[in-house]
Amino acid sequence: MIVLDLSRLLSRAGRPTPTGIDRVEIAYAQHLIANGGAARFAAVTPTGGLGLLPDRAAREFVAAVAAGWRGDSRSPQPTQPASRIARHLRLRLLGSRERASTRRLREDGGAVYLLVSHHHLENQALLARLRQRGAARFVCLIHDLIPVQFPEYAKPGQAENHLRRIRGAAQFADAVIVNSAVTRDALQGELNRAGRAPPVLVAPFGTDLPSAPSGGGPPIARPYFVVVGTIEARKNHLLLLNLWRRLAAELGERTPLLVLIGQRGWETENVVDMLERCPALSRTVIEHNTLADAEMVQLLQGASAVLLPSFAEGFGFPVIEALAQGVPVLCSDIPALRETGGDIPEFFDPLDGPGWRSAILDYAAPQSPRRAAQLARLNGWRQPRWQDHFATVERFIAEVAAAPPVP
């Protein structure tokens, strides 16, 4: 039996749009519910313990979160149902007792506690208690080590906190799932330092964005490019904004548009100043901080290309989301995006302004040969599917459950 931790989703129930990690947790929850097998849901209590969630309410919560993020609801507040159920579940957690929860797991036998976000992975006391009480095997998913490897892109203190998370996984996990070989290689050093060798599975994520309605033209008449992701320093929005300011000065009304899809993150004063105070960008850049998946897909499908000039990534969801919609990708030449995109996108150094400029102008042109060449490569691309990810993960978890615990 798998016990999936929903703590992150509970903490983000009122958010109008998901991050990449949110998409992973909701995909796991939906898969376990749809699969009809033995599954339970848990979350961390306000006192730092582990509590089991009432099954029916947990399933209703997952459905409400997914509907709100997809844009299925016609309500002006699509996240309201999920927020209401989340409040109910948090109240239930107030009265939850960890010993009672772990006793139930022991009685059921063969439980695997699965944490697919980084939420509370630094709570090593909780992980130690689960191991000591023999309640369940512990399997976690590591998305990246970016705050540790590139602390300059993280919030103050996040590097130290993330290192505690990684060390929690290294010390207590019976097995680890990672999204890429890049993440596996970064994790290996911490596993070596912990003196443990839990099995590590590389299982790339899938994508399940809805298809846009057929018929009609692009939602924007002019050529445009899309950037998907939280506005933060490592995503390198600043390169694109400076480039677009220059293009606006040179091309005027012939400048292609830049569409930013994502919430504003941390330490982005320069980017925000440009978005709010630069006259040239006010005419050429469109910002969407909250956008349902259905609306995002419409914008993706009409784009000349999706741009991803990041300095660091663990996986690169926007790459597979764009390619799955048949949209070309221009992205940074970094290992994670090479691994995710294969030989389909065009790759550039994240500081190569002239290279980005040349490609953007080429892809914006009618009948662009470079764009046509990438679309031709895309014809042979095999879309990663969540069902393939879960088939691999389920075999892995079954092997973990059957093997002796990792010392």
C-alpha cells in the first residue's frame, strides 16, 4: 500500500496556478486515485507529526485542486472549493496523533510512505520516528539540488534548508526517485557522504496539459514568444527583457510580442522595475501571473516558440509542455535541458544575447526555415507520458517493499 503525502498541496490549495512540483504531486495523487489500488493519503500535522487523512475528503480535495488549476470551474474563484476542503483537512490534522497513524500502518503491513515534494523533508525527527517504529518504508522524490549548487539564486537561508532536506533523504530514504540523470548525479555526493546506498530511480516526468479547442487562429495576431515559469533570477528573464527593449527601439510596431506566464518570485527587483517602468516593454510584453492550463495551452499553440533561457534547471517542464503542443523551443544549453529536450530544441548559452536575438528574429519571420527545421525534427519526437513514469515507479516501489530495509 502506498501512503502519499499531500502536505504541499494542502499548503498551496488557494494558489491560482501550479508550479512544476505542484504538478508532480497532483499527478501522483490523481494516478493513485484512478488506479483503484490500495492507497492512503497523509500530511504533516501542525506539531510536526504525521497524520492520516480521511480518504473521501482527501480524494475530493485532489479533484478540486486539479479542476481549479485546469480551469474546469466556471466560478470566478475556481480555487475556492479546494481551499474549503483544505481547511477541513487541516482541522482534522489538529486532532491527529502520529502514534495512532503509524500503528494503523504497521497493522496494515507493507506500507510505503511516499513524499514526492520537498515539503518537510528537512524534518529529520519525523523521518527517524517512522524508521524506528517500522511503520512504513520511506521513498522520496528529489526534484533538484539547485539551492545547494546555486545558492545565489535562492532565498536567504534556502540553501542550508535544502541541504537539510537532501541529507534527510540520504540518511532515511529506503529508495529515491529523481527526474533526470542530472539530478541523480548531483545527489550521489550526498548519498556517499551519508554512507548509505539506497536505490535511485531516474524517471522523467510526463505532461498532461489539455488540448486547445480546434478551430480559430492564434489568440494574438502578431508573432509572439512565450516564457513559462516563475519570475526569478535563475530563469534569466532579464536577458529577454533587455533584448526586447532593444528590439522595440529598432523595430517599433514590427517587434514580436513576449508573453510571460508565471507568478512573480523573489529578488526580482530589476525585472519588476523593467516590467512596470519601461515604456518600450509596456507595448511589447504581456504578463500573466495567474493563468489556467486551458488558457496557457491556447497561448502555447499560437507561439512562434517557447523560450527558456534559465541558468539552472533540474528537469525543464516548459520544454516538454511546448513540444507536446507541437511548439518549437529555444532554450539554454545546460545539461538538464539537453537531457529533457534531446535533439529537438535549439540551444544557446544563457548569456549569448546575440544568439538569442538572431534566433528570435528568425523564428518570428513568416515561413522561417529555422523554425520549419525544428518542426520537422519534432515529427519524430516521442512525448513523455505520465503512464510510463508511473509504470516504472510502481515496479521500483514494489521491489523496494519486497527487499530488506537499507541499513
